[in-house]
Amino acid sequence: MCLHEIIGDYWTGCGHFHGRYFTGVTSDCGSSRCKTSTSHMHKTARNCGCPSVVTEDRRVQNLYRTPHPDCVRPSQ
């Protein structure tokens, strides 16, 4: 599958990555069965059965040394 670059924040305390936006930069896999590839075999078909899986190429913009707020357990 093709790689799509995404910029986001990374929390080292829990390993959580929060993607903010896709840059539009892609690495083409060259597969004829990949919908996002320039080599896709069904370029003119509206409803082909090829997978449209987006594989993220993650780029860290902000690095936090704490856990993500969603990963912190509430104290009892």
C-alpha cells in the first residue's frame, strides 16, 4: 500500500500518536491493486473492489514526555 505522510503529536508516556493533518506527500507502492497508486488498474471505474487502505508515514511535530490525556486513568 502507498504511504501517506501525516504530521502529528507523539506522547512517549503511552506511545499515543495524534495525527493533525495529511501533507499530501505520498510514496507510491506501484501496485495495480492499490486504489491510491498511480498504477491502479481500475482508474476509470467508479466502484472497483480494490482496497482503499491508507498507510500512514508518521512525522512527529510535537513530542510530549507525558501520557496522552485520554490514556491517563482517573484516580479513584
